[in-house]
Amino acid sequence: MPDFLSAEPYKGTRDLLPAEASVRARVFGLLREVVERYGYARYDGPSLEPVGLYERESDQQLFTLTDKGGHQLALRPELTPSMARAVAAEAKSSQFPVRWYSDANCFRYERVQRGRLREHRQLDVEIFGAAGVAREIEVFELIHDLLAALGATKDLFTVRVNDRNLLASALTDVVGISLPHLPLVLALIDRWEATEQEKLAQAAEEIGLADKQFEKLTETLTAGPALLDELPDEVKAASTVVKVLGTGLVRYDPLIVRGLPYYTSTVFEVFDTSPENRRALLGGGAFDTLANLFTEQPIPGIGFALGDVTLMDFLRTHDLLPQPRAEVDVVVVPVSEELSDAARTVARQLRQAGLRTSTPLEPRKLGKELTRAEKAGARAVVIVGQEDWAAGTVTVRSVLTHEQRQVAVDAVAGAVKPLVIGSPTEA
């Protein structure tokens, strides 16, 4: 037996066949339209970056390699550090604030599970060079508009927001956590909702929390907005999150921590409200010191990332996935091989009119070509017959109604367009 290579993709990656790729393209196309309406410009960066770009400010698992020059590189797990680097490089010539977004594949070497793959497509949206409540309101309004563009009503998701400074105050002033224990407790909180209570208690004991402290920690983290009443006024006055709560765009939740070390204050996640898919769709936060890896100039930032895996799960759960786009709009079929050149002439005319058009690559019976055109999602078939072509006409046939009529060759685009435009898969 021949020693064939495996036809399966690498674990944690996917083949997106045309129908699925079409759905994702349509979804991300809608997202890009909304983001650009807010004035964000598209950025794209290298898939490979120096490992040091992520090791200092990220706890994500990396795909790493060493090039022939001995340099340690990593496949990008996200775009935010790359954007921060590029913004810092252009800081002297930039007009702040800078609004950028990217739409690219990212890579993370992690355990494959529902909602998590090792390669996924991700929309990153970032603001650099602005601080204060206005930037955060814009981000949260944008998130609402992005999901609304995909058909999601407000009851299908919730935006849960926290401020790491508020949380630090709660942990030290209310729970009594010492400063040296704070990073360990934050890491514990980050996995709180995904871990059984017994295991949480055990982990708390291992990092040195007394039983009463763990009880107080549990009470504090489940207090919701009521926790704010227990915090010092000066801490709340310095928090933009407290000001954003009055907009109705977000809900305060002490459990939101976010694992990335570079977040400095505001952190947030958007969750599906369906009991069948209670998971985060996207997350982000403020990173006011990230650009200082590259420059002394203060460049505060805030942003979020939305991955295609969790987004598609959300849309599927709520029956919001769009239909895949048809392969073609129209097929031009010659009734004999001798008319192939004529069919290509008609096809060129239709393509120049903006219609996606194909022609057969080998001779087949007309009936088979009509069936093939229907399966490809075409809304019209143009039949090129010997006598018709000699008379300067072709037959335009509707795939949906099977009605057909003779049309002059130079008028074929005008006759086909009404059959295509407005069809369910045309957009």
C-alpha cells in the first residue's frame, strides 16, 4: 500500500471548506463594516514576532521556533502587542488618538476544547493615545453595535466589566489580602467560575489564605455592584468603570479579571446568556503601559479581541448564522463544444457587469449542467445554442422558476441581473 500523508489538519487547526469559509467571511465582513464606521483603520502585522514581545507581558502559550540565525520567534497569539509596537514606532508622526483594527489568524499552543483551537481568526480593535471615560464608552457602544449587526438583541449577551484597581482595593481593604499574595489571588479569581468550590478552597489554602479569608473572598466576589459601596471613595473616584456603569452598556462584576498581565485598570468580557453556551465571546481591557515596552512616551490604550470560534458558537446557538454565499451567480452553458468560445464571450460580458460567472470546463449534457448550476447556487443559466448564436441571441433561464426567454447577446447582463440581485445568497 502507498504510504500516504494524513489528510487530517494539524490538531487544533481546521480546513474551512467553501460553505463554512463563506459564512465566516460574511460575518467578518459585517464586523469590519461596523468598525470602520467608527473611524478605525485596518492594520496588519507579521505572523512572526520575537518571543520577548510576548514573554514579558503575556501568559499565553506560544508556538515558538528558532531561525537559522538563532533568533527565538513566536507565532502571534494576538495582535495587540504588535499594534503597540507599531504605534510606538510611528508615535512622532502620528495624530493621537489612533484607532486601529486587525482581522487575522492567531496561534496559541493550548489544550483543544470547545471554543478553543490552536489557530483561529480574530478581530482586534484598539485605541491608542487616549485616556478617560469617553474611550471606554466608545468601546462598549462599538461592541453593542457589532453584535447588533449580526442580529443579536441585547438579551442574548451581557457585558461584564471590572476595574483591577477596584478589585485590588476590595481584596486588600475588604478581604485583607496582603500585597505579596495579590497576584496569586488574582490568578485564582481568573479561573473562579470554571472551577469547583472545593478545588478553589484547596487552591486558596495552598497560596496561604485562611478559611475565614476564603469565605470573605467568596462573599466579596459574589457581591456584584453592591461591593462598590464598601470601597473607599477615592478609589471609586479614580475609576472610569464607575462612571461607565451609568450608561447601561455594562454590568459590574468583581469576577472579571482577565489573564493578560498588561491590563492596568478596566477589564471586561462579553458572555452569551444562553444556558446552552454560557461562555465568553470576547474580552479586553485597558493597557496603559504596554507601549512603554518600546518608548518613553506615554501612550495609553484600550481594546478587545473577538475570535471566530466562540463567535460562531454564539451565532449558531441563537440561529443567527448567515447562509453561505452561492458559488456563482450565473452559469453560461454551450450546447456543444464548438460553442465554447461563444460561451466564454458571453461569460466575459457578465463578469464585466459584476456577475460571478462560470462556464463548463468539459462537455456535458445540458440537463446535467442545469442540475450542476442549481447545486452551485446559481440564480440564472445562459444557454448558448447554435441557431440562437447565429441570430445574435442566447437563452436566459431562471433557476428558481425555470422560466426562460430569448435575449440579444449585447443585452444579456441586463436580463440576468434582475434574476440574481436580491436572491438569498447574493449579498
